[in-house]
Amino acid sequence: MADSGQVERVAVQPAGEFSIVRVLVLVGAIGLVTGGGYYVWNQTQGERPKVPFTGIVLFEGRPVTTGSVMTEVIGDPLDFSMGYLDQQGRFSLETNGETGASVGRHKVRISSLAPGIPPRPLVPPKYLETATSPLEIEVTSDPARNDVVFELEGTIPAPAAAGGPPAGPPGGAPTQPSGTEPAAGAAAPAGTEADSAAENAEKPAESTEAAPN
């Protein structure tokens, strides 16, 4: 039994104090509800059938041979497909390694960039992003109807000029343009006529008197 002179102390957390544990629990609960809802919806609707879909991408009348075509079902960005461009500009869509794309309407973007820093677009920039690309396809249950020709329109921005001074010889030494003479007072480079003249000046002068008879 506690002494009557002692008062039991109990720590009480203020109601408005921030708690990281509560935030983490709330975020986890929201994630479970969202993920569970999508799973239930997907199971109720059933997986969309995959049907082969092919096409060709042209720009200024020529095939686009670098990059890929990426699509996503309108209203369901988690259902997407992709196909790589070949040397004829053709592509064939796949979904998670499976041939074909989901039946339905898809937004389309063309990912075609030349290597570099930064990468240079090989197609008009509006086609690089789903939000700005005007391209759409309709994947039907009939493979014979699932073929398209994309003729891209627009212009490609000119690449930025490389900065910095022009390249020169190692050490920053100036170069003498071919076919020109050095300016007056300038030192002649080693191995030129000036070196030959200096060598001749150091030699003893030869006697020009005739030898006695």
C-alpha cells in the first residue's frame, strides 16, 4: 500500500501534440485501403485480354529507327505496353513480356532520343510525353485491325552550340598559320634559319690572305 504522503504521478500526453507514430499508422492505413480497393476492382473487372498490335512510326516521310513506342490504357495508367522500333520504324507492343496490348483505348508517346548530355530528341518534343502527345490507338479484339501508321508532325529544336574557347595546341602555345611569316621582332622557332646564323657566327673566320710562295 502506497504511503499516504506520496502522490502517484502519471505522464499524460497533451491531446494536440504531434506524433510520428500516428502519422505512419495513418499513411499505412490509407495505402492498404487504396491498394485493396484497386485489387478488388481489378478482380471484379477481370484482366483485360491482350491482343497483338503493330505499327510504324514516320517523321518527314522517313522511318524513326531509334527508341520505343509506349502506351497506357486511358483511365488506367498502371496498364501499359511498349514496343521497340526497328530499322524500318516498325514496332510490336508487349505487356509485361506478353505479346500484345490490353483491349481498349490507349494514349501513346514516342520515346526517341539521341545519346548525349542532355539527350537530343529525334522527334518533335510533344510526342515524348503522354500528357502532350496527341497520339491514341484503339486496340480491338481483332488482330487484323490492330495496325497503325503514325506520321509525326512538327519540328525538332536545333542542338545547343557547344560552349568554351576553340581548341588549341597543348599548353596554350599560339600557332602560326601556314603560308605566313612571323611578325617583325618575333623570336624565330628552334631549328630555323636564325639558329643556323648563330652557329656560323661562333665559328672562327677563315683567312682570306693568299699563302706566301
